[in-house]
Amino acid sequence: MKIAILALQGAFVEHERMLRSLGVGTFEVRNKDDWQQPKDGLIIPGGESTTMVKLLHDLDLLTSIQREIREGLPVFGTCAGLILLAKQENGQAASRISTMDIDVCRNAYGRQLGSFRTVSSFKGIENDIPMTFIRAPYINQVYGEAEALATVNGHIVAARQGHQLVTAFHPELDEDVSIHRYFVDSIKKG
């Protein structure tokens, strides 16, 4: 198994470390040539969502990534990755990758000082897991085929829709590999 990791911004190295600890191969996507490599899934890490969309457009990657996700490529988006995959932002249509039936509230947890860490349950994982939020969004609502997987303080912070998984928090910044294992196992199950 080989997972592509979008390496334009964010903690992509930490995602690589998590996957390698699970015995999964990775490669970084920085341009169209990288994207052409065979892959079993994609991780879109955190970063600044507006900048990431601009870079995806400039590198001519947005349409290709969007098409492959629509065709069934498994994808896991964290923080800004969640924002990029959301079809709506605060009830308005979003023009990003926009493949997932979720409505997002960007920067819901405010500035850097509003960042926090907690432990909570996650549907499909037996034990509570650590969740690190850094200027994180949350999901206003899931609709269509999407389902909520975790909530914190009454807000949805993780969801899934078929082959798409998103978290508002950064599992790559903790030592717990549960979320990455969940993603890898979902790919194996098809």
C-alpha cells in the first residue's frame, strides 16, 4: 500500500511518520508529476486553506485531485484538509475540492491561543483518543451520505462519507496512531 501526502503546507512529515509506523509506504505530492504516481489513498494535511487552494490551482492539481476522489480514491483531510473537502461553508457553496457532504465553520476555535488538546471518543475506535486542535474548524452539519464520527463540546469534529474521512483536529501531532490505522484499515476493506 502507498499513500500520497499533499506536501504543500502543514505537518505532512508527521503524517508520513504515522503511516510508516504502520508499515505503509508514502510519497509527497508537490506537483503534477508527483500526483501521477500510483497511489492507494491521499492525505490532505492542515495548513491555511485559502493558500492551499491557490497553490492547487497554480500547480494544476485541484481538478485532478477532485476527479480522483470523486472516482473513489480514499482521502483523509485534517483541519485545512477538512475545509478543502467540505461542499459548504456556513451554508454557502464552497469552491474548493468540495467532495464531501459537510458544512464547515472555518477557524471556529479562533487564533493560536484558542488552540487546545482534549481526549474524546471516536466512532469505530474502541478507546478514547487524543485530539489536538490548532485554529481548527468544526463541522456545522453533516448531510447526504456523510456521518459524524466524533464530537467535542457539542461540535462535530470528525466525519466520514464512504471513502472520505475528515478530522478538525491533528492526529499526526500525537503519538496515538488510531486515526491513521482507521484510515488505512478502511482502504484495505475497500
